[in-house]
Amino acid sequence: MSTFEAVSQALGVLEGVAVTEPLLDFYRRATDRMLLVSGRLKLGDVYGGFYDRDFESPILKS
């Protein structure tokens, strides 16, 4: 578990699920995109998917 995840979970205990869910969603999206760019995750496996505008990046074009 990363520090960000731990803090998100702690805030969830203190403030509730409404605080935790968006933080963990952001973390998962950011982590998956970093793994994609580094070549350690396939495009179809990225959490949250992609919008058409995301394919305009030269990094993601094959």
C-alpha cells in the first residue's frame, strides 16, 4: 500500500466513503496511466479507460 492509499483510507475512516472513493479512483487512474506509459500495462487494461482525446498523445500512438 502506498502512502497516498493509506492516507485515503484513514480519511475514509474519519470522514466516510464519500471522501475515500474519489481519492482512490484518482490514484488508480494515475497509477495505471504511469504503468501504461512505461510499457508495463496494456491499453485495454487501464482502469477507467480512455477518451478519444487521450489518443492524441504521441506517447500512446503505436
